[in-house]
Amino acid sequence: MRRLDLRGPGGRRSLVLRSFVRPPRTGRPGLWQRAVDVIAGPPPPYRGCFLHRDFHPGNVLFTGTGAGLRVTGVVDWVETSWGPADLDVAHCSTALALLHGVPAGTRFADRYVAAGGTVDEDDAAHLHWRLLDALGHAPDAEKVAVPWRRLGRSGLTPEVLTRRLEEYLAALFDRYG
């Protein structure tokens, strides 16, 4: 657990983040250590905003299909807080990488910005928030898949999810440093 001190409209608050437990069994311990080293330091400066804090595909409502697909709402606001927008973007990106593969997770921030959202322009800061969220899924990335398997996504095995999480970490380093 780590504490992130925030200043918002209501004054100073602290947000406790589960940043990392331990890596899954892996043949890439250096990758995990590199990620831990990034988040071990103080958090980067940020511009605070209102956060959902559990922003992922299961909490987004849609209407339409294909090119007519539109977001109609976001549900499950019980985890709300104040902090960097990158935390919500990071959480959704990690979920997409686990559920649909690394490219889906790495593209989300770009699509979020294209739709009018903002993220930190500093690659190191963006990397910090993305890694912080991704490491919060270790060693049990499988928890993301439980409701999706009930809906028929049987291919989301623990092995697949662990591999995707590691590939996602590597892709973040390739892109952001």
C-alpha cells in the first residue's frame, strides 16, 4: 500500500493505493523489477481532477453497434476520488490489455485523448501512473476475468492473463521509456 497526498476543492486528502503485491511466477523478473523501480519513487506532479477509480469496460454503458456504437453512461461510482486523470486512463488501459490483448490496452490513452480527454504530456509521468495500476493487478490478474468468464470468455485463463500483463508492462516501457 502507498499513500498519495492530494489537494482538491475540499482541501488536502490522502488516497491509499495498492501499488504492488508481488509478481506472478515469471521468466522475466527483470521486467517486474524495472516496473517496481519506477513506482518506488515519489509520484510525479499532476493536475488533479475528479476520478471514477474503477473505470473499465464493465462499468461503461453503450448503445448501438459498429460505427454507431456510443457511450451512454458510466456506472459504479463508489470508488470516486481526486487525483491525476491518468489513474482512470491507466485502470481502463490495463483492463483492456488483460481482456482483449496488449494493443487494446496501449491504444486506449490515445483514443481517450482523441475523444477530448487529457492525460499527462510527460511520458515519464504517464508511465508511472500506468505501471502503478498494472502492478496493482499482480499477482492475481485473473480477478479481472471472473465476471467475463461467466459471460462466456473462457479463454481468459490465468496463464493468458499473466502473459498479457507481462507483455503490457514491456509495451509500456517500449512506448514511454
